[in-house]
Amino acid sequence: MLRALVLILSLTFSATAMAQSLSEFARNARALGMGGTYIPFVNGADAVFYNPAALGKVEGLDIKVVDVGVSLNSISPEDLEAIQNIDPNDPNSYNSLFGTRVWVQATGKTALALGNFAVGYLNDNEVSLELHNPAYPQFDTYFRQDTGYYLGYAFNVAPGTYFGIAAKRIDRWGGVPQELGLSDVANADSFAQIGDRFDDKGQGYGIDLALATTIDLPLLKPTLAVVWQDVGNTAFRKTAGDEAPPHITQNLSVGAGVTLDLPGLDLAFGGEARHLLEPEIETGKKLHLGAEVSLPIVDLRAGYSQGYLSYGVGVNLFIFHIDAVSYTEELGAYPGQTADNRYMISVGIDLAFDADFKFTDTQGKRRKLKQRR
């Protein structure tokens, strides 16, 4: 029974490891709902994680008390039934699982911004598994946990233009794909024995740089942003295990967006090009487009990312917000090759105060019914 439980837990908290999914650090539901377009629109303390130049727009105090999200890929009822019928001592019971992908990611963060300065904490977890090779069955497994500590600041360099920098320390556990044979699973007496295979840990320091400019027109607010995350790659020094975890690849992104501020209604639309320093990545996988309609309580989102559509919704209840999204991740080398349908839901609490310590939204407006992030 214990061995069966070990396998079921492994399948339940797992995802594709060997696929060519692009590495994206701690994406949130709002960004995914807008097709991955986020750096032109991020505001408040959340900017320290994605675009530190946007900290220049913080007036007063902004607190992201907590924001937690869980993502998983689509699992059919047949796959769930196959998992329930697994017998670790009967290799034939695995047959229906070959090629099945199961994927889970969980993220939690908190941050505080005062003026142009911000601090943040982030914990991002990803685990994965896929059974392949019927002749010699093996599980391609993956585990990664990143814990990050951030310090960010934005400098005003011209009217409406800010240069931002974020220094961070990342503690990484895992990050290297592992292969498990059926005997490895069947002979495991505890989940910890499988977890011991992912014992490499490391600590690294990285820098994010950003430049953003916004033209503050009466209704329209066009924004152009350039963000260079993990400048020169963020490498890790081994702190446990046999080797240091793999580095975080630098990511240069350019984004442009426009917001339209109307009474009781806000519109935002824009696009991003990401991973611009990686020529081996097919262009279609780098492009993202998205839009958002913000009503007093509900935000509606849609986007186009890596050749697929995404849909999202947010519900804002004063300081609380709940966001959900359905999106698709391309696991192949080019759009349309290997689609993996995924879902995410997140819950958060945000507080914002202006320079006079009066309650506002993260756009600096006195908070009424409309809540915008």
C-alpha cells in the first residue's frame, strides 16, 4: 500500500520534465490570462518581481500581503482512473499511462513598496513526471524549488521615464530532470526515498534591470518597457548534494501597452516579445498579446501566447482578489507542435495607501468600488 501511495503522490504532484517548455519564473494568473503580457501593466509592489522600473509609479505605500497560486495541466478522467488502478508490482497496470503528462506548479509571494523602493519574497515550486519507453518503462521526473529575496529601486531619468534595478538572492533546490525505473518506484519505502534523488541545492545572486516610460495623456496612457531579467545568467553555488543546480537563463523582454481610463471601465491591451537573447528559440514561441477589461468588481482577460489563446477572469472584493485562467503551453520546438492545456487559480490580498496615508488602489486612485491592480 505504501509503495502504491508513493507512486500516486509522484503522479499527482508532477509534470513534463523533458519537454521544451520555456522557463518562466513565477508567472501569475493575470499575466497568463493576458497571453503572458505583463511588464507594461504591472503596478505596485508586484513590480519588484517583474519590472522594477514600474516601482517609479508607486505613490505612498503598497503592500502585497500575500498572493498564492496553483497551476496544473489538464488530466482526463481516463488518466485519473488509470492512476487509481496502478499496482506497483504489476508492470502491465502502467500501460495506459504511457505518454501521459501530469504537471503542477505552486507559487507564493509577498512584497512591500514604499515610494520607489520595494522588498519582496517569492517561493516558486514545480514538479513533473511522464511515463515513457514501453520496452523499458521509465518516469521522466522533475523537481525545482526556488526561494527568492528581492530588493528593488526605480530612478526617475526623464518625465514619465524610470530606470529600475532589482537585486535578488535565489535559493534553488533541484532543477535537474531525473529518470526513475519501475523498480525504483516499486522498491521505495517512502516518498522521501524518491525525493533524495533531487538533493542538489544552491544559492545564487542575480540582477534585473528595466527601463519604462509612460505618456500620461488625459485618457490614454501608452507604456513602453524593456526588462532584462537575470543579467548574464544567475548561477548557483552548491550548498548541498553532488552538484550546483542549473543556472537561470537571462531573459530580455520588450513590451508595449496602452490603458484607457473611463468612468467605471478600464481597458488595457498590449504585447510582449520575450527571450530575445536566445536565437535558438523559434520566434513564434516568444510572442505574446493580451487585453483586459476592468469593471468595478470583475476583470475579463484574453490573450494569444505561443500560438494559442488564453482566457482569464478576476474577481475583486475590496482588498481581496481571486484570479483564474485557462491557457496553453507549447512543449515542442515551435507553435502548434505539442500543446499542453493548463489552468491556474490564485488568491491574494493587496493594500495601498497614498502619500497622505489614505486608502487607494494600486493606480493611486481613491478606492471606491473599482479595484484595479
